[in-house]
Amino acid sequence: MFKRLFSLEWKSFFRSASVGRSLGLKILMGFLGLYFTTAFLFFGIGLYPLIVEYFPGEEPLFLVNRFVLVWLILELAYRFLLQNLPIMDIKPLMLLPIKKRKVVDFVLLKSLYSFFNFLPLLIIIPFGVYNIYKQTFNTEVIIAWMIAMIGLTLSINYANFLIKKTFTDNIKALIPVVGGIAVIGILDYFKIFESSVWFGKGLNEILNYPLLAIIPVLLFIVFYIWNQKDLENKFYLDSTLKEEVKDANTKEFLWTKRFGDLAPYLQQDLKLIWRNKRPKTTIYLSILFLAYGLIFYPNETYQDMPAFFVFVGIFITGIFMINFGQFIPAWDSGYFPLIMVQNIPLKQYLTAKAGLITFSVVVLAMLSTPYLYFGWKILLMNMVCAVYNIGINIPIILYAGSFNRKRIDLDKSPFMNYQGIGAAQWIVGLPLLLIPVLIFWGFYKIISFESGITVLFVMGIVGLFFRNRAISFIAQRYKRQKYAMIEGFKQSGE
Amino acid sequence: MITATNLTKVYNKTTVLNIEHLDIPTGQSMGLVGNNGAGKTTFFSMLLDLIQPTTGNIFNNDITVSQNEEWKSFTSSFIDESFLIGYLTPEEYFYFIGDLRKQNKADVDALLQNFEDFFHDEIIGKRKYLRDLSKGNQKKVRIVAALIGNPKVIILDEPFANLDPTTQIRLKKIIKDLTAQKETTILISSHDLIHITEVCERIVVLDKGDMVKDILTSPATLDELETYFSRDLRLNQ
């Protein structure tokens, strides 16, 4: 049965209208994957000798154990941002004689083959083998330790799914998780209660009593079953049936009226974002990533590398642009033929989208002004990045939209309505981020900081100046691609 | 009003539609019938510039539909589910379509008044999103939306399918009222021969992409069509 489900997945990938784009992304991700594989493998092999060299007198395994908790939290964070939830189009399977449990298990087991589960192994196994080779402890003891570590990573794998799902359902549910982690982190940092040390001591106990390795494995099983139950409960076309159908939110966004001809489209887009889960997450993400600068600005290492700050500036002010913009016009895929036969000139349609994104860039730029705290240079850079985003990046992302062939189902049942946050999404954003960084870096190195900033600013203004023409050009391209888009958006499923 | 010349559509070397010449004068109501795969939806999709013809052209009020978008302002249509925006309430949807067709709220409200009994008090003012309505009610919304803004051309693909009997009868009345004024050109496809002969002045039969019959409706038309569509059955007997 699993074999058949697997072949279904395979066909859905290769027979979809967006196979070219997906394949390109997969190849790019393959290279990145190769890079990380090598990096992790070298780190895994080198970990033992490195510790011996830099921390003489420390038992490497104990030292590593002390940092496991920190690592697990980091792992949770990057999985949250990069790992896609396992999804599958269950609707055609619902009426067939296949047990729910089978499909759910397939989906969950499939996720075990994720690259993100493979990475930690590259550290755990070489490090464990090195320990066995050095005979620091008994071989069985180290094997028990490795099993425990693998159990922990897999627990994170499944815990992430639960967290990510709650996040998409309800942003407020995330607050206790983030708050809890923050409290643990702060207590640890000020050495009030060092959870990471205690966690490490717990792991050390496995070396005394190898049978304790069963605990992380049990934890993994608990998370697995939790996921299983959760998915089985959602194995319905419409699991909202359990809840009362809520009163429709009939907010009118009347203030958009002042935009004249564009008003109906803007209203439409705001309703789209406000009333559907997936586009709504782009808003939450934008706000979340406003804090991104805090990682870079206070850090000494980056002070001499203003090119990094361009990256951060483009990212902070353009995060909504990247996440929302790259799925234009797929957001409207459910009713794309309607848009095509109604009296909607494509140029106006695109102008409205550009307007919405411009608005988001302006708002995010304003929200980022408190970074003035880190110096006027940073504020200036963020503003210039915002102008660059508006002038150059918005037309680029709209142009890229004409390659979209993949349908987004806004009304999908909650079982699989978690497409969205994944590695591919960030990769599409890379050119938008890297081009301005390279331009700035070039001018900064050859001439000066001021010249780099000026060039970005002038580019943005020129782009704004020619926006009308750029959009006309893009509209032409949409017109030519329209038939292929209609065809692609008609296909449902992944 | 609508003219198709040398129109063909070929998919993988199979011709799915081949109309040498079809002319629909202003104000006519034309019914399109044919078995599955006859090319009805293909024809409508080409008329709405949703797919490109392999050869030939369609003119809507002398505008070549694939080259100029002017026809959109006076043509309205109803094809399949992909014509509904699920996250809007019915009112919002009507106003949105109205906005696009240069109708203000009052105009739309006035039009909706006429359909009060058609909606059967299940659609307006219920504070529900379209995605939460039943399939039949969604269909009613799509039909009425196609009538907003006094379109000169209306295209309805299988409007009778999946409607309850009361609504079918009401819909027939709506279409008849529209055709009586002789101003709106209406194109309807249907599998229901009784309904279609009742509301259309002219019936075109498609078979595997070819136009096999083109008749002006008369009391004998229904019989003629029934005989035509049961020909295979008789051959076997």
C-alpha cells in the first residue's frame, strides 16, 4: 500500500503544470543540501579532536551533552522556518478502501526521510564512532547515547509539526511556546537555573545507565502518536464542521475608496489576506521578522560589513513582498478564470497588487524606525532599502509571478492547508536580496559607503519613475502567459 | 453579435472542435446541446478567451476576442466553480462584480430585489462566506452574478444542472423574460432537452466537435432532438 501511495506522489509531482519550476528549485536545493551535508559531516568528524584541543581536560562527551538542549532549540527554530509539513491530497483517497491510519502513517513516515532528520545524524554518528574508537566509554554505552540523541532529534521533528500546525491555526497559541523558551533561555543566561547543564547531566546519566536511552525514544513515540491522533481527527473534508460556522467577518475596508479605480481590487486583496489562513501567516511572519535586525545590529562582527545591513534592510522592509508577492497571481488561482473574463484590465490588476506591496514596504519601514537606536546609518540604510524594494524589487517579483502555474487552494481542509513556510519560499527571495547587496558591496569597496547608499537610492527612484512602463510590460507578459496559467491553476493537488 | 469563422481546436492531433461558420445575431437565444466531449465548453472557453483556438477567430460584437479585451465590458458568463470567490459573502461578491461592471451599490441592490424569490431567503443577509454555502446556493449566486450590469451577451454553461426543480422553473422564467426583450444575446448549453427547447429560439447540436444540426426551435424540435440522440440505441435494436 505504501508503495502505491508513493507512486501517487511521484506522478503528482511530474505531471503537474509547475514541474519545470519545481524541478529547478529542487536542483538548487540539492546543491545547498550538498553544502550543508559536507559542512555537518566535517563538523561531526572534527568535533572530538577539536574539543580535545580547545578544552583540554574536559571529557568531550560531557561537554557536548551540556550543549544538547541549546542545539535542540536551535534545531526547532530552523525546522520551523525551513521544513515543510508533510502534506498530501487526501480527498481522492477518502472514499477508497484505505484505512485512515495507513494514510496518516504514510504521511508521517514520509517525513522521516526529510533532509532535516538526516543532518543531525551526520554529527551524532561520527562523533559517537570517534568515542567508540577512543574507547572513552564502553561501546554499548555510546550506542545507547547515540540512540538517545536520535530519539531526541526525531522528537523535535514531530514536535515541530505540532507547533507549526498550531501556529497556522492560531498565532496566539505560539506565545506560550516562545515565552517558555525565552524564560528557559534567560534563566540559563543569568545562571539562575541552568537548564542546559541539568539537561546535560541527565544525558550523562545515560552513560551510567544505558537503559535510560529508552526515555528519548519513548518521547519520540509519544510525539508520533500525538501527531497521528491529530491528523486522524482532521481526516475530513471540512473539519471545521465541528465548530459552529462563524459569523462572516464583513469588514469593508472603506478607506480604500480613496484609491479610486483601484479600490475594488485593493479591498479584494485585503479580504483575501484577512480571511484566509495562509495569506494571513505572511502578515504574522512580517511582524516576526521585524526583529531580525536584533541579531545583526548589536553584533560586533558585522560592524565593518555594512553590506550585511543592506541584506537585513531589504529583508525587514521586504519580507511581506517576498512572501506574498512571489505567489501573485496564484493567490487568485481558485477563481482565476473569473478574473480573466471580468472587466479587469491586467494592468490595473497588477498596479493594485504593486500598490498593496508598496504599502506594506512603507509600513514595515516605518515600524523599523526604532532601529535608530543602533545609529542613524542603520536607519538611513533601512529607508534606502525600502526605496529600492519599492522601485526595483516589486516589478521583479511581479514579473516572476508570470511563471506561477501552481494552484493555491485557499479553501482546502485543515489536513493539508499548511503549505507555506518552507525552504523553497526563501530561495525564490534570494535574488531580490543578493542583487542589492552585491551592488552596494561593489560601490562600498571601490568608492565609499555613501556612494553605495546613493546608488541604491537612485536605482529605487528610477524604478519608481518607470513603474508604469514596467507594469505595462509585465501585463503584456501576463497576457501571453494567461492560457498556461489558467491551465496550471486548474490542476488541483500538489 | 457573435461570429465564429474556421474555428478549430486541436489537442494532441485530435480535433475537439471544428466550426466552419456560426453566426448568432443580436438578441437571439441559442442553445448548445451535445453529448460529453462534443465541444460545448471548449467553444464557450474560446469565446471567453480562456483557451486559444488552433485556427480561426471568434468575434464578439466585431471585436476579435483574443486580441482585444473590450468585449469584457458587455459580456458576462457562468462556466464552472472557478468563478466564485470563496472567502467573500454573497453581497460582497455581487458588489465586487458590480464595481467591475460600473454599477454602484444601489444598482446592484435593485437588481437583487428582482431575485428575492429566486434566492428563497437563503443567501442574502445570512452573514456566511460563499465557501460555506451549499453547492446549489453557490450556483444561484453565480447565475445572478452573471446578470449584473445589463450585459449584452450572457453565456451560461449547464445552468440547469444540480438545481432543485423550483429553481429550474424560476431560472427558465428569468431567461425567457430576458429573451423576450430581444436585446440580450444568450448562449446556453444543457443536457436537458426539454428545458433548452423551451427557452431557446435556436438549437445547435455539436457532435465530437462538428456542428451537425442548426435548427430554429418549433414544437417539433424536441422530438427531432430526441430522435437524434437515441439513434445509436435504435441501431442496436
